[in-house]
Amino acid sequence: MTKDNYILAVKRNHKRLFAIALSYTKNHEDAEDLLQNTFLKLWKYDKPFQNDEHIDKWLTRVCINECKNYIKLPFRKSTTLEEVKELYTFDNPRNFDVFNALMSLPRKEHAVIVLFYYEDLSTKEIAELLKTNESTVKTRLRRARVKLKEILGEDWANE
Amino acid sequence: MNKEEFVSVMSGVQSSDETLERIMNMTTPKKHFRVRKSLVVVLAIIMILALGGVSANAATDGAVAEYISNTVKVLVNGKETDSEITTDENGSKHIKINGDLQTNGENEIVIKNDKDGTEQIVHYEIQSNDKETAWSLDGNTYVVANNFQEPTTVAQK
């Protein structure tokens, strides 16, 4: 991969991959490390990609794998509410509340929410990515929506 | 909640500019690395001779290789650790050590030569937790960062 293509891939993907990593780590610093690992693997990957879409899908898979390895490690610390306020910007208080509700979800449910709503993947695609079955994905999605509704007191679109 | 609203929520959530810059610059290998606090990194350190009695020309392939071939004792952040010296098929020397390296600030690594009693102190800030990656320092000696071990002790926050 050329340096230019690498830079373009980073610019195109860093935000969404960070969102995925954060859903697993619940910790800003560790999410940054996983993000870095993912892009380092991209830089070192020596086989050609078909197109940008191929690169983006590859990155998502690698990021997920990095996240799965991460959750096996001990001594994980979550980013606190105060830290969230300092680290990220939100257009309005509601967005802040939604983000914190997401961060309160269990990792696997949070990840499914990110992949479904942010990545716009179908439950089947998510199941393939996470190497699980579709019914498991649907269950996690349903549970996440119920919890978010309890916390935020609003309806979620049924997809 | 739909995709548009979700994207709006996450629009301000991203890694720091510093991290992004580091990612962009990863195409250029660097001599200093930072390691995640929860991982043990096996690090190979090559000492550049700057001790008393050693001439400026000592930092050559031959002198470094000879120094490395002597018995060494390694301390990482004050704790003695095992070390292994290997030579690859090209004659390049690697010193691999095990130690808990810290991400907050620099790590002090002391390499003591048991044969002549000299010691070399190196301060390292290490940033890599990918698999083995080697950077050549003088064409015959290499720094190798390699993490494949779960930590046996982890500093509590």
C-alpha cells in the first residue's frame, strides 16, 4: 500500500473505527491504542486491495479482532463521565446523554448498536463479522434497545 | 434512533489529534516507542558504546557485537530481568529482555556487563504493541519490539 492510500484510508475510517474500539474498551486511551494497532496492521499488510470498500471492510474486521483480544486482558478501566466531557464535543445535551447511555451498555451490546446504526450493517452482516449467529445479534440488539429506552425514555426505530 | 441521529451523537467522538498524527506518521519507523501499560514487551536493546576507555570508533559493528557477546545483566525500571542474546544467520545481534515497561514517562533500562563491571543506562519511551518489528541502528544490530506475553504483574491504577 502506498503512503498516500494509507493516509486516505486513515482519514476515511478513523472516526468509525474509533467508535467501534470505544464500544469494546469503554476507555478512550485503550481505544486509541487499538485504533493505532489496526492501522499499523494496514500499513504492514502486503497483499493488494481491490478498492476502497475492500480496505474499509478489512479494517473493520481487523479492528473487531483487536477489540476481541483486548477484552481478554485484565485491569480494564472505563472512561468516567467527567473525562467524557473533556475528551469529546457534543452538539447538544441530548447527544451527550445518548452517548453516555451507550457507554453504559455491556460491550457486546454496545458494539452491535455501533455496527447496526453507525456502520449501517444488517444483522446478518454483523453476525458474519462477529463470527456468531444472526439470532444472537438480534437478541443483543433488542436488549440494547430496551436498556437505552429505559435510560433515555424514548422509542427506538424498529429496523 | 436512526443512522442520522446516531452519526450526530458520535460526530464529536474521536481520537485525539496527537494520536491521529501518530497514526499518519506510522509509515516512518521511529527509534522511540511507547508500550501499552497492560502489556509486557520483549525488547531488544542495542547499546551504543560511550563508556570510558572506548574510542569514538568503538561504535562500529565489530565493537558492538563484541560487547553484546559478553555476559550482561539487565534491569528494567529497577527490577532485574532475564535476557537472551541471539545471533541471526546474518550475524546480527539481538538482545531480548522481559520486563514491565511503563507508558507514563520514560523507562530506565540498565545493562550491566558482568565481565568488566561497566554499565550502560538507556532511557526508552516505547510505543508499539504489534508483533515483531525491527529497526536497524547500525546495519548489524537491531532493536526489536515484540509482544506476545500476557503480563504477569500489572501496575494498579
